[in-house]
Amino acid sequence: MNTITTHNTPSEATTVTGASLLAVSGRIMLATIFLLSGVSKIADPGYTLGYINSVGLPLPYLALAGAIAVEVLGGVALIAGYRTRLVAIVLALFSVVTALVFHAALGDQNQFIHFFKNIAMAGGLLQVAAFGPGRISIDRK
């Protein structure tokens, strides 16, 4: 038996489709920076290890592996909409910690921008955590 879904007004159908497309587009846009960053760490781990060492974090190889896992796996999961709320919270926390540890020299204009970019990304991710992934996702809200 076929199921047919109807809407009371044309705007209802447009709103649902529009909201679904906005949600998946937002997840893709947020995830892109994590995926690119994770892949760049894989491609040139020496650079990242040097950066980790420059701030004095212990266990730099473990920190590198953890960052790659969070960025790549988290980015893929966010795009797919898999365990979206949890992944968004983990990525938001990662973004805030990264801002505080690596970009706290706010007197440097470049670090100032990176710090607040991370804070803004965390804000967007918390929106995803609060309102869910939308209909175009594995989680399907």
C-alpha cells in the first residue's frame, strides 16, 4: 500500500523541505573545517606535533591521534547525521579547548581571529546539539 503525505498549505511543504536542506547544509559546512584539519594532520603530522610541543602539552603523539580521531570521525558523523547531538557536543568542547590551548594569545590578531572562530563554531555546534540533525540524517529527527 502506498502512503501519500499531504500538507495543508504549500508553505508547510516548502518549510519542511527548506528546514531539512538548511540543517544538512549547516552540518556539512560545520564538518568541513574538521575534516580538512584532520586530513592535514594526517598529511603532515610533523607540523602539528611541533605545534603541540610549542604549547607544552604532554603526550604529543597521543594528542595528535586524538585530534585526528575527533576531527575526522566527528566530521564524518556530523555530515551523516549519526549520533548527531553527542558528536556536536564533543566537537563543540574540542573547539573550545583548542581555542583556549592553542589560540589564547589574543594580542596577536591572527590568534584572536582563530580563537573567536573556534568559539563561533562551538556555538553553531551547540545549536545542532540543541535542535538535532534535521530529517536528512541517519538519526532522522
